[in-house]
Amino acid sequence: MGEALRVGIAGLGTVGASVVRILAEKSAELTRQCGRAVTVTAVSARNRARDRGITLDGIAWFDDPVELARKGDIDVFVELIGGEEGAAKASVKAALEAGRHVVTANKALLAASGLALAEIAEKKGVLLNYEAAVAGGIPVIKTMREALAGNAITRVFGILNGTCNYILTRMEQEGISFADCLADAQRLGYAEADPTFDIEGHDTAHKLSILTSLAFGTKISPSAIYMEGISNITQADIRAAGELGYRIKLLGVAQRTDSGIEQRVHPTMVPTASVIAQVHGVTNAVAIETDILGELLLSGPGAGGNATASAVIGDIADIAKSRPGFQHGPVFGRPAKELAPYRKARMRAHAGGYFIRLTVHDRTGVFAAIAKRMADNDISLESIVQHASGEDSSDRKTVILVTHETTEAAVRKAVEGMEKDKHLLDKPQVIRIERAA
């Protein structure tokens, strides 16, 4: 039996407290699995007096997480502070430079500084593990970094934000508005008081940028991601999707194309018969397409104290199982210095099917003008129908278009032409239709 692995934890919120509790409760089992004990020896948090429902007896307290990272009697530094700058970044950098392994759940930090931190970890010969940063308790990082060796990944996509999936699920199942669903999500603790980071796609984009680097061996580039949120999704869209055999999900999608790597986050229509369409509530799912294995779909809890703590503890256990002198694998699957510069694909070259919802004047010639704009841009229509709605009046109608595969540029040009024709009463709604698992 080896010496105990000494763990220092910075951040004792819901996740941090869960990690401390589970490590204590599962001590004997982890010792058997890892071949040595795993012990929390030091912690850091803002408020020493707060009741967290855990005992910290015999555990050293540090007011400053950077001091814990540098001077604590620890082998592993666990960062659960959050944020891409400030104490989170400073403490992780300090721990790596001190030759200590690091475990983090901080997707914002990795999206902003992952490459620089990976270079330090690899130079020092220590691990930087981050399973909990993407898709909560789903072991997608370990799968992509280790289990798919030899596979060439062609596309990775998924539901990466539980808040958005919860809102879209309730909108469909209960027929209530986006605003009412969001209010409920905030009341239940699924959404923050300021939900912008979640509902406008930023959280999904951070996670997608990490998966993209792992999948394609490129430097992390969250600023290159095309991004739309779900705040403009209406009941009219939800109903029309259902009638056409689709369900709306906020997806993060990364794939290799002839013009580069395409990264996009946006509402997407997926066939109701697909597996990913059956992922409801706060659950996350990630699909990975490869040349050898084919398609793999991982699904499970994407957030919450226990789910995230499970991923953190899995990362700690991997470190406990390693031994001195063992050559650790690179942080992003390839040595950080060998990650290729990110080459952004042209978003308007994206090809696929599209759902287009138009609110139009009910007058002669409107359907013909719409059809002409589509034909002028070489867009083949699968269907064009007048969609009955309680919101429609005698002079206001909803028209639903579903296209065959076409390009983003063609769709945008056609819609701009329709707006110039002055037949539209509201801003058109354009939602991509995605091939899904």
C-alpha cells in the first residue's frame, strides 16, 4: 500500500463540499480501488464560519487559495472556485509551477488559458485533469483523451447545458412560454439570477471549445464559435417542430470540413426518433463520430453537486493510481506545443436542412414571392405550408418552410430578400436541422 494521496481543495461551495463528504464516506472503497488512501489535508474558501454540512476537523485552512497551492501539504490541488481569471487562474498556475497535480471543473478557465496551463503541466510532468469541466458527471473527457486512441474523430456534438435543455423540455411538454420556463428554472436553482451565460450559449461554447481541441488537435478557440441562444424560441417553433417530426435542442457542434474546423452553438431541430431527442430536463448528452468505432453517445447528469463531484473524484482517483516516474499523457490528447493553430471554417458554407418560420401579410402573391426568393438562391423546398396558429388573424399568417440540404449563405440571402419584399411582419426565425444520433 502506497503513501496516502494528499488533496487540497479550493472552493467549498456545493461541489467542493460534496467532494469532501464523498471522499470521507467512500474512504475505504477508494483505498481499495486506488491502492492507497486519498485524504483531504487542506482547504480554502471565503467564509470559514459557514455551515457546509461537512466536518473539517484536522484539515488545514487557508484563506488564500494561492498560498494553499504553493505551500499546502498536498499532492493534488483541486480548483472549484470558478471564473477564468483571478484566484482560480492564479492558484492553478501556482500549483502546476510547484509541481503539483491539478484537478479543475472550470471550463471558463480552460477555454481562456487551457493551452498555457497545459504547457506548464507537461513541462513539470504533472497531471491537469478536468473531467468535471464538460458535461458534469459524463466521462466524455476520459473517453476522448484515452479510450478512443487510434480513432479519427469527424464530428462531436451534444446537449451541454442543462438549464437550456430543462427550459426547452418544459416548453414542449407543458406548452408554456420561454419566460415562464426561465422563471421556474431560476426558482428551482437550475438558472442563475442573470441567466445570460447559459441561455445565450456562452456556457455551451466554452465546453465545446474544449471538446474541439481534444477531437481535432487544435488550439482552444472559444471566440471562433458561431453562437445563438434560445431566448427567441417560441411556442410556435415548438409546435411546428413537433408537427414536422422534430424536437428543438440547443446543441454545440464541432466538425471537420474542407475549409477548416466548424464550431457552432445554436438551437437545432433533431428528429424525434433520434436518441439525442429523448434527452430531457437537465440531462446532458455528447455524441462522438469516429472512423473506427462509428458513433458513440454518452448521456447522464450534466450538473449538480453529486454529478460534478463524481467527475472530480474520478480525476483524483486517476492521479492516486499513477506512480512516481510514470509518463503522463498530454492534457489535450496531444502535446500542447504540437496543437495546430485553429483554422475556422466558413460558417456560411455550412450545409444542411433548415426550418424557416415567417409571419406574413395574408395577401395575394406572398407565397409566390417567397417561393421565388428560394428558387433564386437554388434552395429546394421539402415543404411550404401555411401553419395555423391562434396568434394568426385574418391579415396575419404563419408560413413554415422546410428546405432540403442547402447552405447557410443561401438561406440568409433568401431571407434578406424576403425582408426587402416587405411581406414579413416579424423577424424570420431560422433553425438548422441537424443529423443526430
